[in-house]
Amino acid sequence: MGRTTTSFTSTSAGCSMVKLCDSAPDLLATMPPHQALRAWMGRFIDYATAKLGMADALRALVESGVNPYAQSHEMMPAALTSLLDASVKAGTIRPDITATDMFAALTGIALASGKSEQREQAERLLDLTMDGLRTAVR
């Protein structure tokens, strides 16, 4: 599987999250499901990296009583589920992985390799994750 990377940043983190989630159907319409999933994963790292850079601002927002993730609570799993379901239906990934599992894996990659100078490592970890998602050849 070739590496599919797409930079996906925005000046507004909230807008970026909406764009990220809204990009899932567009990716599925323009490429095979497993490639769409991998491209979306790269976009997630872009989004999460931007969020990590805003950690202090987000912490202050949360302390004020605002939940900056309220909208993403439903959008993110829906986007991931659509990508995973399409890939399972195409027979390219295992059926036992949930959107919650993928979100945890992607968040871990973002936390471990979220700095711009670590992007190559993040891409390798995303490829490793895709390798682990593939269906077994018997």
C-alpha cells in the first residue's frame, strides 16, 4: 500500500475539525476505501497536531466551563465509522476494529509524534497502523 499524505490545516481548530470530519465522504468518493482511510488518518494527525499546539488555550477554555470537544464527540466517530465500514465492506481491513479503537490509536500517534519535526515518524506509525488493520491472507 502506497503512502497517501495530505496536509490539512486551518486557521481555526473548530473549522479544521468540521473540515476533517466532512472530508470522509469526499475521500470515499474519490479513492478506494483503505486509501481514503489512510488519507483521513494523515489529516487527523494534522488536526491533532494543531490542537496539541493549542493545549494551553484549550485548557483555559475547559476551565471556563466550555467543552471544546462537544461537537467533535459525535462527528469524529461518525467520520471514522464511515471510513472503517467502507473498508470492511471492501474486504481490505479487519472487521473487529471500532471507531473508538482507531481514535485511541490516532490520538496516541499524535501525542507521540505530534511535532512538525516528527512528521516522518507519524507517517510511519500511520502506515504501521494500516498494516495492522489489513485482513489476514489465508
